[in-house]
Amino acid sequence: MFDINGGEMLVLLVVAVIVIGPERLPAYAEQLAGLVKRLRGFVASTKDRVDAEMGGELGDVDWTKLDPRRYDPRRIVRDALLDDESQAALDGTFGSLGEALGGRPRNASGVTGAGVAAGVPVGARRETGPAPFDDEAT
């Protein structure tokens, strides 16, 4: 709250009590209580209006799917690049082991799961060495 810690807030309250004085303090406390009641009523009426205008749609939102802590870029890219059949083949071949390891496990012939996901038969894919290097790439 305005980057004020508890000690500073206590000092401000003591100074306010001294400046306002004991004669006017009950009137200001009553005004503050009325302001807080009106603010609570305003928030409640605004919430009721939003619920009435949005209808049942607002209650149907699954907020856990929108949690940024569940964001996994590997899953998003995999879901975007793989179609349903390739995804089913990949899941059927490797199961949840690949997801648990965080990568693509190798099958018995030493080929990674990318060959299976891309539709290339396992025996047809050959490892040809390192990828080409471009000196002018940034």
C-alpha cells in the first residue's frame, strides 16, 4: 500500500491524531466509516451488474487453464505442429515417457521420435552428420 510499512503507517496515524485533535476525531472516523460502507456497496452492485450482463458464461470459464504457471512452450509447439494422427502415433509409441523426460526418446534403432511423428518410416531415416552451418546467419 503506497510502499509504506507498518511502522511508517503507525507514525502517520499518530501524527494525524495529533493534528486532527480529540474533538474532531470521532467525526472524521464516522465519515471514514460511511465512505467504506459506500465503497463496499458500490463494489457489490458492480459485481452484481457484471454477473447479470455476462449471464452464465462467466461461471463456465475454467480459470486453471489460464494459469501462467501451467505454460509449457514444448507442449504448445508440439500441439501446433503435429496433426491428430501423428500425435496418436507418437503417444502410442512412446506413451507419457517422452513427456516425463522432457524430450523425444530414441526407439530401438536409435532414431528419435521426430521421424515417427513426421511420417517417415523408421528404417528410411538416416543420421547424416551435423547440421549445415551458415556463417552469414545471425
